[in-house]
Amino acid sequence: MVHLNANNPQPARQMTPRFDRVAAKAHALATSGLLSLLLLLLCRPAIAQVFVGSDSCAGCHRSQYADWQRSDHWHAMQPATAETVLGNFADATFRYFGRTTRFTRRDAGFFVTTDNARGEAEEFRIAYTFGHYPLQQYLIEFPDGRLQALSISWDSRPAAAGGQRWFHLYPDENVDAADPLHWTGAFQNWNSRCAACHTTDLKRNYDMATDSYATRWAESTVGCEACHGPAHQHVRWANGDRAVADRGFPRSLRKLRQPVAGVLPTAPVGDGSVGTQLQVCGNCHARRGELQQTDPAAGFFDNYTLSPLIDVLYHADGQINDEVYELGSFLQSKMHRHQVTCSNCHDPHSNRTRISGNGLCLQCHAAAKYDNRAHSLHEPNSAGSQCIDCHMATKTYMGVDVRRDHSFRIPDPIASLRLGTPNACNQCHTDRDAAWAAAIISKRTGRTDPIYPHAAVLTAARRNDATAMFGLGALARDSNQAPIIRAIAVSESARFPSLAQLGLISSAVAAADPLLRESAAAAARAVPAESRLEYLRPLLTDKVKSVRIAAARQLGEVPITMIPAAAQAAVRKLFTEYERSLRDNADLPEAMSELGMFLAAQGDLIAAEAALRHARRLAPRYLPALLNLADVLRARNRDDLGEKLLLEARAAYPENGDVPHALGLLYVRTDRTEAAVALLQRASELAPDNAQYAFVHAVALAETGNRAAAIALLDRARQRFPNDGQIRDALNAYRAAR
């Protein structure tokens, strides 16, 4: 028989996208007569990590400095002055869901009167501008050191383009003071969310005990050293000290390939790795989480973890969906595979493209073949004839900010018909449908299938089609595909636990690319927690931090006492690094929620509760913290307190299936059976793609005497989740017992 264990539900783990490197030599020197001298030499840093400021660069690099002062990087963040503030502060007002915000100017200051964290009108002084075009936000400084980004922003586009107005970043939602997205909350906090990419040499300096900041930075903008690294040694080199290696910089930002006599022939395919220049640009131009205090000398994957091509962020074919910036898209492209880098197209100092129009693409692509009507289906110099119109489709974020997709893909209306992905053709031809565009493409090319086969494979996998496993395996092993695409195939294989899936994990664990090794850890979520170490053991000491943290996240559900003795030392070291990484992000409610569940799994319920309560302190209505704290309270035999949290969560998130599921389990434990079954049913209705919720609802029906309804429910669930072992076994057991 199958029984519902309400005292051991699966924890509501929050997977967060945000999260030192130490070297030592001493023991061998103890027997050396040169101990003192060698210790002195070993302890002296090769390059002093000292930032000197962009003004120190101006004397030698005048043109670059002038370009930089006109760039988006220079405008990233500036003190609020008459020269930098673009918005209308001449007693202007803005109405938002019945609330009025007023913008005024007094003496040399700029002020806003708007709703505070209690929902009351309060006047605040603008401390900094944030960006400049096509919108400008404003930062408000609080006594505890935090800066908050106001959600009412200035549209700095010309009036003819709809600009020169105040607008709200969430125009269709009533984001009031109780909402986690309110401008005073943790998710609009500059120190933790924005500062690293809008300043140079940021030190967050967050104090968890007082929930306050002493944030410092070298420059309140993206200065020269934000990209080149600390320049103290370079200044020494420039002043004549030629003993300084590599001109005094910790890294080189040169392009991988330079044009030759105005021609840039196609480069051979590279290995898909992320080069130094791309890593530096990707520090900010990526959807990524921080793993540590950023080390300028460390690689991207030691400082950050890159968000994979999951379906909330990207469409199945890899096109942008949510705001992901550029790196994840560019890593999919043929441009990247053929060793093109950012500065082949963009001037790094002015941020402008190097050449206007199609000339930019014609650096590599022959004009005779591509810059004509036969290729573009549009007359030269007409709308739609520009390369970027077709190969860099746009999406608008933050209301007015139009971003281009940097995966450089071929428009595919056939995929739109088959898979529901967007296409560039209908982005312009809004009066036509995808069938019209697909017919033109089919007639011209003879093609009737989507261009990118991985889109169909991922779509099938996300529909829980068991036949997708073969395609996922083939995609994951296809060396002609970009590693980031192969990685999402490995990760999605977790939907289909099987021997084939275990083989895929084993292959990815041994892959050269860190994205694939990370995906192996993610795919191991399908493996029972107590068996994961068998497959992930090589990752415990992986040379790349993001890979180690990914492994720790999956192994963290296993108490250290259940780890084999031979591996405990390595796992303890890994868990220490994992916990430190989460505590380095103690100002993020998602990191604290994840820390709480890790500590709970390791048996430290008191510390787990403290971490989760801190997450609630940061964001009182952050749902994962509410659910996870209720779960820890359940483990501490305090369902009375947990129920209050879940009722609070249900009122705040009535359409979320996780809440009635957790509350239903609590009602099972407290013998409120009828109400429990209704809640579990509601959970499975709100989250129809969650196999666990369907299974638990069916078991609850069976254990309350409604076995026929349970069998019918499991039968339907079996069709939706054909690879789910729990559903299969329960269905067989109930049928056999009839």
C-alpha cells in the first residue's frame, strides 16, 4: 500500500540564480635555510590590487577617456545634479493606482514625495541618477546605508517617440507597500541588486546583525578599471617601470581576432569556451548570480554562476524571453563559435557600434552574398533590409528599453507555427500571421521543419513527453552545438529518470566545459538524494567554483552523517564553501531561504529558522521563505506557528499551488482530513505540471476511502507524467488492492 507521510513532505527549496579563492605555501619551506626570504617573496602579491580612478587614465588615453565620458558606462550612476538629472522635477505629479507622487526641486536638491514602506506619503531626496537613456531611474539613500531604486522612472526618449514623461515600471500591477516589488523592498535594493554593475570596485559591506550597509566603491560609475582591472601597476609601467609584467594589468582585453587589410575571413570553430574579453563584459551583461566578493583576477565562473536557458528566461529555441542581457544569448551564436567577441562590433569606450548599418556585419559576411534583396527579401536600404532587423529580434523591457537578441539567429516562422516561439518576420509584419510568414519561407527555401531542432526537443521535454529523452541525449552529446545548449538538454533530462539519464549525468560530469558540468549537477535532482554522491563525486573538487556550488546545492539535501566516511572530509569542505557563498549574499532573501533549507537538511533547525526569519526580515512576503520557514517549524513541532505563516501566504498568493499543498499537508497532520483533501485538490489544479501534487492528492483521496477517485486521478496523471515512478507504483498498488 501507498501511504501519505505528512510529516516528511518535500521541502519547498528555492533555487536562486545569485550566489575565496585562497592559496598557501609554507610547510615545505620549514626545512629551507632561505625561509625568511622565500616567505617574503611568496607573500608579496604579483600585482597590487589598487584602484587609481579613471581620471588617472586621461593623460595618456585622451580620446578613449573622452569617448567614455559620453558612454552609457559613464552615465551608469552619477550624483544627482542639475547636469545629470533628466526628469521633470518642476512640481510634476504622477498618479499610480490612486496614489500621487510629486517631484520637486529645492535649492540644489531634487526631491520626491511618494509612498514609503508603510504606505504613507513621505518626502525623499534623490541621491543619484541611475542610467540616462531610454530611461533614467533615481536612487534614494536611507540612514542604514541602503540605496533604493524608485520604480517611477523618467522616459528620456524624445516626446515625439512617446518620451519626456514619468512612468511606472509595473504599470499594470498595483505594487503597494506590502508587495515584495515595492521600491522600498529588498528586490529594488541598489546595494545588492544593481550596484556591482553600476560602480567600480564595489564592496557591499552588509552587516547581517544590524541589517545595514557600509557600501564603498572606487567610482560611482563604470570606470576604466571596471573592465581593465586595478591600474596601480599599469601607472607604474606607464611611468617607466618596465619590470612590471603585462603592462601592469591582471588581464588582457584584446579581441580574439583582428581584421586583416579590412577583411575578416571566417575563423575556425572554437571550443565554445568563454574568453577573457567576453568574461569581462559578461560580468554585467549577463543574467548571473554572485558566488563571492568579485575578484578581478578570477574567472567568470569563479565569481558568478550563469543562468541556464530555462523556460522562464528563454524560449525553447533560445530566443530571449525574460530580461537576460546578452551573454547567455551570445554563447548560443555562430558568432561566438567562430571567435567573434564583443569589441569586434562595439567600441568598448563609447559603447557605440563600430560601423553603422549593415557595414558592421559586412566585416565578416560578403556583401555580394548577403546585402541584397535575394537574401533579405527586402529592397536595399528599406525597412527590413538591415541585418539586425531579421537576425537580432527585439524585446522591450522596463517599459521602454528595447533590447536586441544577441544569439544572431535565422527568423523561423515555421517554428512559431509548430512550437509557439516568436519570429522576427511577424515582429515587423504585425498585420500578418505566422502562417503567412512560414509559407513565404517554405516557398523560398523548400524547408518545412524548424531550423533549430533543439527547439522541438526542449518543447517536448517541457510537455513531459517521454520520447524527448532520446532527443535530449543526442543534443547533449552533439559537439557541434554550443555548450550552453547542450547544458540545458542535460538539465532537462531530470524530467525523465532512467538509466539513460544517469548515463547522461556521468558524461556531463566529465565534460570540459563548466556549463556542462554544472548541468550534470542540476540533472542529478532526479536521482534520490542519498545516491547523488555516486554520480557527482568528481565535482566535489572541481577547479571551477560555480560547478562546485552546483554540486553542493544537490548534495546539501543529504545530512553529512549519511555521507560515506571516505568522502566526508571533501563534502564538509564543499559544504563550508557553499554556506560561505550563501552568507556572502546574506542581504538576498533568496540566498537566506536556500541557506535555511540547507541548514535544516543538515539537522541544524535552530540556525535554519534564524536564516529563514532573516529572509523574512528582508522581504516579509517572499513566498519561498514563508513556505520553507513553515516547513522548519513543522520539523520543530510548531505547526501552530507554521499554519499562521501559510494562511498569510495563501492570502497574499491565492493563485499559487505551493501554498495549498503545504497547508493541506499540515491539515493532514492535524487531523483536518476533509479540508486537507480540498486543499490538495486545489494545489494540483493550480499547478497541473507538478507530478508530486497530483500524486499527493490521489493518495489523500485513497486514504479517506475514495479509492476509485484516486485511481481515476492517477490514471490521468500517468498519461501526463509517464515517467513518474511514484504515480506508476501507486496506481498499480491501488488497482491490485481492489
